[in-house]
Amino acid sequence: VQLQASGGGLVQAGGSLRLSCAASGLSVSSYDMGWFRQAPGKEREFVAAMRWIGGSKYYADSVKDRFTIFRDSAKNTVYLQMSNLEPGDRAVYYCAATKTSDHSDPEQYLYWGQGTLVTVSS
């Protein structure tokens, strides 16, 4: 199983980025898929998740109404569309896959991508 995260970069505050997580060895339509982030000196934190069945979506309060998680089953890829980015969004972003319903706990995730760095300038 491989999760390949990409799409990070440098963006000005208020700008947008779209992160991608291309999966191989598993189907993003059969796993709950999540995005986490880790800023320097901080613990990894939950950002967003999408249930494999029903497609329910969950967001951290800090990103609600600014970030959107969605998937393209044909491309076996999960995306995180980030808008109105703030300097506090600066972090390495990771995608992950789980079979459990506790989508906000990183310990419940089975597979992780390598991370992609998002930097937001003020």
C-alpha cells in the first residue's frame, strides 16, 4: 500500500491550494480517508476525514468552511481543497487511511503518506 501526497507549496495568506493523495494497493472508496497536519514543534492534528460508506465528511473546527475533502474514485485519489489559507495553516500535511470510525485519532490509521509541506506567508 502506498499513499502519495502532493500539492504542497508556498502561498500567500488568503490564497488556495489543492493537496492530492494518490493511493495504490487500496481503494479510497473502501477506506475512511483522512488528512492530518503537523506544524514544527507541535503534535500531529486532525484536519479532515471522509467516510468510505456514505461519504460523510468531518472537519476540525479550525478549518471548517475553508477546507474541503473529496475523492475521485476513478483516479483512486483523495483531495484536500484549502481556501483562505492562514499563516497558522503552515504544516506538513499527511493523508492516511483507516478502517475504523474514530477518524480524528491518528493512532487508528493504518497507512500514511509521506507528507507534503504547506507554507503560508503573511
